[in-house]
Amino acid sequence: MDTTLVILAAGLGTRFGGGSEKQLATVGKHGEIMSDFSVYDAILGGFTKVVYVIKPDMEPMFTENIASKIKGAKAITAFQRMEDLPAGLSVPQGREKPWGTAHAMWAARHEVKEPFMVINADDYYGRSIYKAMNSFLRDEKNGNYDYAMGGYFLGNTVSEYGSVSRGICTLKDGFLVDVEEIKGIEKRPEGISYARGDIFHVLPDDTPVSMNAFAFKPSIFNEFERIFAHFLAENSRNLTAEIGMADIAKELIKRGAATMSVLPATDRWYGFTYKAEQEIVRKAVWDMIDQGIYPEKLF
């Protein structure tokens, strides 16, 4: 059975500086970007194809400099376009950008006919999650509506440079029950916490969080169409509303239409929420290269 890694690389990266800087920021010793390390780990984990979801104007540069260099898996691109919507829907007047990670994932539907894992291009997830996701996707006892999510420890995902938003997860018997996005999470003297009014609430370091690492079957594309139609109707006047993969998962779990196993991800997560973090990530990657975890040149 083939499995695919879908990489969402069309984000705007506002806090990092805008444009495509986050997706193309170099962290390796030979100009590798963050997603190169994800692809390398995914191939080791058993994935056989990579689909990059990008903006159309990124295609020539991305194909030449990123996708064409991949060895060990087929690499292709798909495009997230604001006007690419389910049949019968149209772009609300005044809307200026696409609808978030779930819409980006849906943009890969023409290229993905097999079980797949989806991640953000500008995040480092660690090696173990790819093997776990690939095993889950290849397990024949898991049906077309059995999905999975990588569950990271909150303490391994916070920033030294400011507050972050995280999907705080509620689990039962290893399955996702609910996920709530909490904004303004930051390190404070009393611990990792967020404010509600004038009160700070401390969260344990081992609180499970979603970092947008999911395992889906192609059935998710049909579910997206149904859920997105309802979302668009409710948010027709909200020109900045977005729908994430966790929102799709929540709706399916609420309806009892799908299960979402939570696969423990104990590796340190790295990301580019703030531009100042690029040097921290680069140092971490170079240290892993020096330790022999990665070769000096990936591909």
C-alpha cells in the first residue's frame, strides 16, 4: 500500500514577515528548508509520495529548487486557490485569501487517492511521528473513517519569543474527544499559562496539543465539502474566517462519523512562529546533523 505525505506550504506567515519566507527559510547546512527534513523523515518512515500544496505563483521556483531534489519518493505539487471551492459555492465579495489549513488540504484531492498524512511546511515534527502515522495508515483494521492525530506535549511546543495559539486536546482511551484552540499561551514564572480576563491559568507541560499533524483517508475530502459548505454559509460576512483540520476532526467526532486516534509524539517540536526563532531552529538542526541523526546533505 502506498502512503502520501501532504505538506501545506501556501501559508502567508504574517508574524514571520509575510509572503513565503516561513516555508523557504533555510535551516540545513546546504540550504535545506524545514520541509526537506520532514520529507527525509517521512521517507524513512515508509511514505512513498509527497504532495506540496503551494500558491500557484510559487510553482516554478518550488518545483526547481525543492520538489525536483527529492530522492526516494515521488514529489508533485498541488495549488491552493481561493476560487477552488466545492460545487455550488462562490467566493464572498471582499474575500482576499483562502480559508486555512483544511481548505489547503482539500486542494490536494486530485493528487491524493491513497491514505495520507498532512503537516505544515514550516514545522519540525521529529522522526518518530512519521513511522507511527505510516503504520496507522497501513493497518488494515483501520477503516475509511478511522483517522489519527499526532499528540504533542505542550511543553515541547511553546515559544521563547512570545505567545502562541495551541489546540488543547481532550482524550479518552487514546482517542480525541475535543480540541479547543487557546490563544495567548506563554511561558511565565508560574509555568506555561494563558489569561482569561485578569486571571492566568497554568497548563501542565504534558498537556496534549495538536500541531496540525494528521493521518486521513481520502474519505476526508468528501467530508470537507459537506462541512465547508455549512461553514461558508455561517461565515459569509466574516472575510477573515478560516477552517482548520482540527475543526473538521471536531465536527466528525461530534457527529460520531469518524474516530481520531491520538498517536503520542514525544519528540521536540520546532516552528517559526516568530522570525527570531529561525536561528534557534537552525542551531537545533545543525546539532542533530553533528550527532549523526541527519546526513550533512539530505538529498
